[in-house]
Amino acid sequence: MITFNKPPYVGRELDYIKKAIANQKISGDGEFTAKCTAWLEKDCGGQSQVLLTTSCTHALEMAALLLDIQPGDEIIMPAYTFVSTADAFVLRGAKIVFVDIRPDTNNIDETRIEEAITKKTRAIVPVHYAGVSCEMDTIMAIARRHHLAVVEDAAQGVHAYYKGRTLGTIGDIGCYSFHETKNYSMGEGGAVILNHPEYREEAEIIREKGTNRSRFFRGEIDKYTWVDKGSSYLPSDMNAAYLWAQLEKADDINDNRLASWKRYYDGLKDLQDAGRIGLPVVPEGCVHNAHMFYIKAKDLEERTALINQMKGAGIQSIFHYIPLHTAPEGKKVGVFSGEDRYTTRESERILRLPMYYQLSPKDVDRTIAEIHQFYKEH
Ligand SMILES: *Cc1c(COP(=O)(O)O)cnc(C)c1O
């Protein structure tokens, strides 16, 4: 059986977890959290501040709290995304305004954003699908023109770039995921990327239950107290220890995934050239991280048949998001702006192929062969 995902494991994770235990510091903000944070800040170009969180969902919740999103505020995002992108703002009472995606990258269609803006709009949340960047120059220009915040959902975009800038550092706030399905993992975890120094103190307070404990630990104040609203968004240092093993080997992980990605691409290009399937598009200026490899079948029916045939051959291939505006909760809290030209159509075509660190070239080739077989028969 070729599974769709295997959590990344590079070898030193247990040593580091034992070290965290030996440090007698298994709660948050210990040695390994500091190491991961320093690595991420460097990868972010040195201008942003990074705080590890318990998930990307929680990083998004922190963003909504930092922006002081209020009931009735409107947040613009694609409907083709994970529920957390919306949930974080729904928890603050916001109304979600969904915008169509582009059929090439499956990212928010930047040309459809401006018509979705109203007097109540507060933020735009671009999602970098598959680690391929949204058209950020255009999105930032729209946001500045209308005085809106930009929160990048870069859950899939760690160690990926747009015109030389790290995803997560282009908007006002960025959010990463280190869930076991992502390129670098700590089981459950994430990070919030703060791109303005003035967010830092408030973010630390929100992350530490509304207290100024972070300043206390740095010796800046002699006792800590409850100063604002907050929650508990800091991960255990044991989880950070697992992540540190991965970040130390980030280039190895990245190169390995990119090699699988390229092998799929080269092996399936003939089917794309023959007009049978679609392949991922990486626009100029985008450096992706091989978070995902997908193909696009003709339609839902063809995709379902292909999934079943692959399953029969022992290969797990899976579809992805059900567009949020068609989900029961999405209908309650959101509206779709304009026409759904591509969101539903593309979501029904996408088929994700096995992709993980150390996926064997042999398994990639078997998957490619099975897809060729399917299209020969159909
Ligand atoms: C994985 C993912 C999330 C959620 O990440 P968690 O760390 O599991 O909370 C949010 N948005 C997108 C686009 C994702 O892919």
C-alpha cells in the first residue's frame, strides 16, 4: 500500500525530546522552542518576529485577536481552503466573504477581491495553496488602498518564497502549520509570524493567557499579572524538540520532496500535453516547497473512477477541500462574492497523490504508471 502521507521523521527527534525532559522544561518556551524560533526568524529574512503556537488554527486565532476583529466585521478569503482559515475569524463574530479562486494555482483570484470589499471589510486572508504563493503584490496594493490588514494563511507555505520574500512575511501577520501532514512537523503545532514590531508585546500576552509572563521570564519586570485578554497558545517544548530535528534537516526534507514532485511532473507531462489532465502551475517568481502534488481530472466522475482504480492498485490518492460556502456552517457565517466560476469546478477535479519525506522513486513511478493505465483505458 502506498499511503498518501507519512509524518516526517529524520532520526534525532527522540534524542531531542529526551533532552527537553532532561532540561526539566517540558512546558512552553524552553531550549527547543528558542532554537526553532531562531531558525524560523532567519528563514523569514530576519525582520519578522516568530512565536511558536499549538497549531496554525491557533496562530490564525491570535491574528484575529491582534487585529481586534469584532462581530459584523467582514473577512475576505477563498472558499477553497481548510475550515480553520474561516473558523478563527468566525469565533470573533466575523462574517466571511468568499472570493473565487484562480484555476491555475487554486489560490484566491486577486482580480475579484476589490469588488468584495465593503465598509465593513477588515482583512484579506490569502491562502498559499500547496506552498505556491498567491499574487501578493496585487493583494498588498489592494489592502493598502483600502486600509485592510492582510493575514497570510501560509500553513502549507513554510520555506517557500514569492519574489525573494518568505511566505508569511509579506502580509501583516503570517500563520504556519507544523501538523503531521505538513512538510515540517511537531505533531500538532504552528507559528505566528509578526511583521510589525508593535504586535510583539500584545502577541506575547495573548499567547500567555493574557499575562505578561514572557516579559517576566526575560527579567524585564519583577512579577507577572493579568493585563489583557488571552488564551494558551504556546506548545510544549517536547513538541518543539521534535520540530527542531526537522528544521535542522530542512534542506534535506525540502530537496527530497522537490525531487518527488519533479519526478511526478516529468512522468505525467505527456498526459497534460495530450489534454487529458491538468498539472500544478507555479507562476514566475514563486519558489514552492513541494508541499503537495496533485493532478486535475476532467471532472468529478472521472476523478472518482481514478481514485477507485488507484485504491484497487494499493495507492491512496485523495481529494481535498469541499468549498466552505457549500458547507452547513459556511452557509450560516459566509457569503460568496460574485460568481463561483472555478471554486467548485476545480475542487471537484483535484486529486492529490502520495507525497511525503522519503517517498521512494519506485512508488512515485508505480503511481505514475497507474495513472497512465487509467487514461489508456478511458
Ligand atoms: C493545515 C492547514 C491549516 C490548519 O493547520 P493546523 O496546524 O492543523 O491547525 C490551516 N490552513 C491551511 C490552508 C492548512 O493547510
